[in-house]
Amino acid sequence: MTNTIYPARKIITMNPARPHAGHVAVRDGRIVGAGTLDELAGWGAYTLDDRFADKVLMPGLVEGHSHTMEGTLWAYVYCGFFDRMDPEGTVWPGLKSIDEIVERLSEAAGRLEDPGRPLAGWSLDAIYYGNRRVNRHDLDRVSTERPVGVLNASGHILNVNSKALELAGLLKTGLDHPGIPLGEDGLPTGEMKGPDAMAPLGPYTGFDRDLLSCDEPGLRRFARLCVRTGVTTAADLANTLPDEAVDMMLRVTAEPDFPARIVSLRRFYGVTPEELIAHVLALRDCSQNNLRLGIIKAVADGSIQGFSARLRWPGYYNGAPEGLWYIPPEHLLEIYERAMAAGVQVHTHTNGDEATELALDCVEAALRKHPSPDHRFTLQHCQMADAAQFRRMARLGMCVNLFPNHHFYWGDQHYGITVGPERAERMNACATALASGVPLAIHSDAPVTPLGPLFTAWCAVNRRTATGRTLGEHERIGVADALRTITLGAAYTFKLDGEIGSIETGKRADFAVLEDDPESVGGAALKDVRVWGTVQGGRIFPAAGI
Amino acid sequence: MAPGGRQPGPLPVTIVGGYLGAGKTTLINAMLRRAGGRRLAVMVNEFGALPIDSSLIEAADDRIVSLTGGCVCCSYGEDLVSSLAMLAALDPRPDHVLLEASGVAFPGAISGTVGLLQDFVLDGIIVLADAETVQRRAADRYLGSTVRQQLAQADLILLNKCDLAADPEAVEAWLGDVAPSARIVRAKQADVPIEAVLGTRTDGSAVTAGRRFRDHTAGYVAAELDPPAGVDPEALARLLADPARRLLRAKGFVRRPDGAMAALQVVGSRWTVSDAPAGALPGLVCIGLKDQADPAAVRRAIREAETGARPTG
């Protein structure tokens, strides 16, 4: 019964009674205590392990909304505008021109032997190439023999080459579809916009399967990315959790060297609300330390940049129609009522403020029917909520997980096109949430934006767009709040705050091991804090060796 | 191969939309009972229990439920395209797909996807409306615009539950404003002839000759016509789709002035003309409501579309 005591340059505990410590004692994967060496020596025999003596320890970071699909997508060619680190630690430089996109795809095509095999890329961001849209002729330079398809960063556009169009029978004139722009020759340009236009191309470009269902190599890659970003617990927020996926996840996450705790939510899909509750209750009983099951995910609307989020009056800044419901309100209410009655938590995707309003109405109605103490129903994204809605969330006992990464990646578009200046400045209102007393998490929605809670914290602290505009000075939060939000804050939304999220006696020995001190680098440098690796359940995972 | 040795043409898809409780499930079950030898493939959206009467179910495997009379059912969820492809690959291939949209889906968006697929052709969009509640739904703060758009995208609106509504005429008049291009059919218990929902079966064999409207199901009439050779099929289709003709559907084959056979289909205001399958014989079936459709007007349209006569306007 020997403790291991790690001295560190600094330990940020998130325990307000002693916010900082110099040593942490660990036994059996849990924290015996944090304090001085003298204090910890009082627990009995110990070995001193000074490998972190020059590091900064934080509670293991908690990503409250991501998808293990981030790991799956790295099997395809990264075509993003911004630099992005893959699970092996290689940083793929952002592609600054269409020529560079073609070049990277061509290199990948050169490595494929079967000439007919589709080549798939992901994370293209068409808005960054000026007035020039990527078209099929660009991708024809990659190959005229094999179908090529590149998924947009938003997930709402698929760019394809002529071969893919030909295979789908769409390389023809006379198409009349709002999601299929035509060139001067009357043929599609190769840009397929929206799920309706994308769907016919899926089978020919390798994007036909359900990307949200977890696959084993993808899960392993995802876990490696967690180590590299200091994450010890990450949500897999929208899985339908079929038996075979659950069996695989139970097996893989129980391996002695699997480095992350995955909280996998059961997306409402393909079953009745009654069956959903029964499935989730059964899943909850399968939970093990590194795989937590038993929470429901519901989706109320679409996305803002895809113009499918439900906005309240006066709607989209550019006049686009008011978006789509992804679930009939009656069904959402029924899920809430049954979940409240059964004591099951529900996380709901609401992007637009009308979707948020509906969720609030449904939670209120369900609570009147089934008063449910400490339900912690959580709104995910909830990007456009206004102050009144945050006050309602607080009164209803709800949590919110906001999406500040949007400010960096699409903030300029939100300002100029989607929601307009005023609402762009209040989007992802972290300061209002905290001031209203709504328990707050912030997230990346990886793979929509890269996994990395320190980057997400930087976004919440600075609210800078890609072009350098500060979008909503008033909603910036401080570094201390941001760091608490990416640890205890996110843990709270999964009812795990008693177990993880801070470094104090009795909790899991989950640490983010950092080279730099996020409390002293300044908010502007938060995203540049270097991650050495993690400690998860007392096991040590250096990023360099993962 | 289809009977008679012809290659099967694209598989027709009829989209059934409308908000929850409007009667989509009742309609689909009624169509299955009246399939009368048609092999219907029913696609239901992801929500909930299979909305098919258990008396119609014969067997179920992972993805496909076998129903009486050679019909099948599957759910499609978010994977519409691959589910459709699976149905098209069945042997024997279904004759017609009946695609139930989710309560909040826009049938027009689904039709856009169907229109992009090689092996399928959109037949039409049927949207059900609950006569008792549709106006309240259309004014709902969350649902209003969704319900109104669904209605506006319809070729045919089945105004259902008319027996429960206080003033179905007023609802029908209101629908005329919300969905100006749709034909409106009143119903109880989604009780309509299958030909009004799915059209007539025209696999290329001659339709029964007989230049007359005849009683069909109560309230409906069907005219089986034998159009002369030398008709401009586009002009004829446009004339038959004109709201003034009050036709629900028209379908058949006509001979162009150059002798080629064209297939013509009209659903409400939507019309399509395509090349007829080999061996098709001329004939045209029109379906309308008994108190609305006028056989003389249809015959006038045919005369107008004969070679030389160009439609005006």
C-alpha cells in the first residue's frame, strides 16, 4: 500500500480550498491528496517520482462534446485551411490554395493501387479561397479515373470530381436542384450542397456509411489525440450504440493501455422513446471506468452555417429561410417526460435560438409532470441563446455546453452572413451563462473543429475570428473561468464532477501534464500551451510515446 | 426483366408527407390493403414502431419486412439513398415506392434527392392534412412555417378527417391559399382509391379503351382515353396539369407527330414527359373527383394538343 508522490512545478487543482499544490499523491489510480510533501507523507509509505518536477499539472481535461469520428476521419486525406495535428502527432499544414489541395490529394491518390478506388478527403473550407469555388475540374486534376470526394469542414458540402458525378449519373445537363450549382456548360460544378444533393454521391466517394458509429481503429486514433491534447475524458456525443459497437468499445476501453475515458451518448434514432429509455437504462448498467453509458442525445435542429438551425424572428441575416426541425416537438417532449420519470439525463443539440426555446419549453413542461431533482439536462451548442434564455436555463436546473470555437472558424461568416453583427457578438455567451449561474462547459465538436480544450478555452477567453476581429468583447471570460470550464465544468454536465475535474482527495488520478503554465502565459497564449501528455487513472501516457 | 421482356424503367417514388397525426400511417396501410397485385415498397422514417398493421406483416429480417401481396417495408432514417438502392435491387423488384416523410421533413427536399437518383423517378408528393387541426398547427409558433411549407410542396393534399372538422369547406378554401398549386382531396380515414395516390398501372400495355369517365370509388372518376396519333405530349401534359381541369392525375402514352411514343404523367400541377418503354401502346387514364373533373375538358385538351394546335399562354 505504497503511494506514489509526484512533485510538480505547479499543480492547478480546481479545489478552491487549496487551488495550488506542489505535490500530488496517487494510489490505485486515484488521488490520495494534493499538498506539500510533508502533508502527503502523513498518508504512509511512498515513493517519490519526480518525472513531472518541471511540469505543470492540471486536472485531466474534459471534452464535453466531441465525436470519436474525429479518429475515423483521419483515415481520409486532411484538406483543411488551418494546420491540424493528426493522432500520430504530425501537424498537417493548412492548405492555402486550391493548387495545394489538389497537390495533397494527388499525393494520396498516388499511394492507392486500385485505380477505381474512391479517394476521400475531409475538412475542405471553401470560404477561404476568395471568390473561387473548388470545382470538379480542380479535382479532375487529381484523377479522371477514380471518384474523388472531399467533405467540407461544415459537413454540409461535398466536392466531387467528374468521375464521381459520372458514376452517380449526374454528369448531365438539365439538373434543377437548389443544392447543385451548374457551370456555364450546364453541367454540375461538382459542388454538392446540403444532405439532399450530397446523398447520391455518398456511395461513390466513400462517405456512404454512418460516420457517427464508432469503429475500432478510429476509436484508438481518437484516444491518441486525447493524450496529445491533455484530454482524459471525452464525450462521444451521438452514437446509436448498437450492440456490436458497445461490445467493441467495452473491450477496447478496458485495455490496460487505453488512455481515455469515453462518455458515449445514445442518440435518439431508430427507436421509440420508450425503447430509447429502456436501451439507455440497459447501457447504463454496462458502464465501466473508461466507458460511461446511459445518457441520451437528442437533436432539435440543424447548423447555423448550413442555414438549417431554427432561428427566431427575424431569422437569418442574409434572408435564408428559417431552418429545419430535426425532431417533431411532440417527440422531444415525450423523450424528456420519459427520461425525467426514469431519471435519465438528456443532452439536446440546439443551435438556433428557436430550437433552444423549444427545448426550454419542453423541459419546463416535463418537469411539471415529473419533478426530477438534479436532472442536469444539458443544451449542446446552444449558440444563439440570449440572456433571458440563460436565466430560464438556470431556473430550470439546466446546464449548457457552448461552442466558442465557432468564433474563430466561422465568426466572420456569422457576423457578415448568417446571423449578422449583433447576434454574432452574443453567440456562445459564456460570460452571460456564468453570470446567470448556468453550469457551463465549452467544446470543440471534433471533428467539426479540432479536439483541444486549451484551444477552446482560448476561443472563449479571446473570441477572436480567423481574421482577427474580437466578436463580442462583453462575452469574453477570464482564464480561470475558462480552465475551470474545461475540467470541472464539463465533468458536471455528465454528473462526473464528484469523480473527475479537480485534483483532490478521492478523485481519479487524471492529469493533463503541461510544459507551460496556463495561468501565467496570459489568455492570448492559452492555445499555445504545450501538452506533454496525460496521466489517466494513475497511468502515465507521454504524447511522445503514444 | 419486367413482364413482357421489357427492361424495367426507373422505379416511381411517391412521397407521403404531413405532420404527426395527419393520417400518413392510415393511408399507407390502406394502400397496402388495396395494392391489388402491385408490389409496393413502403419506406418509413426512423421514428418509432413499425407503422404497419400486424395483419399485413408476413416476415421480418434485419432491414426488410415482408408484407402480404408481395409488398415490402423498410425504414430509411438518414440513409435514404442506400435504402432506396436496396429496394431497387430486390428480386422481384417492387413496382412502386411509397416513401413516408418524417413529420417535420420537407417533402420537397426529399423529392429533390429522388430526382437525382438514376434508377428512380418522382411520381408525386402527397401531403396529408388533418382537417380538424391543420390550421392550428399552421399557426403554431414552432411548427407553423414547417407545416405551411409541407403543404405548399404538395402535388395532392389529402384533407383527412373531414368528418371531424367543423367546417371542412373553410379549411379547403384556406388550403387553396397556402398551397395554390396543389389539388385538394377531402377524405375520412384516409379513404381514397389507390389510383389517386399512386396513379394507374401503366406498364406499357394498352389501357382499356373507352372514351368515358366511369364511376370508380365513391366520389372519384377515371377516364380511359385513346388519344389520336400526332399529339404534342408536352403541350398535352401542360394542359392536363392546368388547375382549371381539376384533374388529380393523368398517365399514359401518346404518339408524337414523328411517330415516337412518349410517356406522359401528371400529378396535380406536376407533369413529366419521357420516352415510352419499347412496345408501349397509346392510351391515357385521367383521374379526378366526381364533382369536379370534366371529361369534355379533357377531350378538348387532347384536341388542342394535336399536331399543329399550339397551346396559347
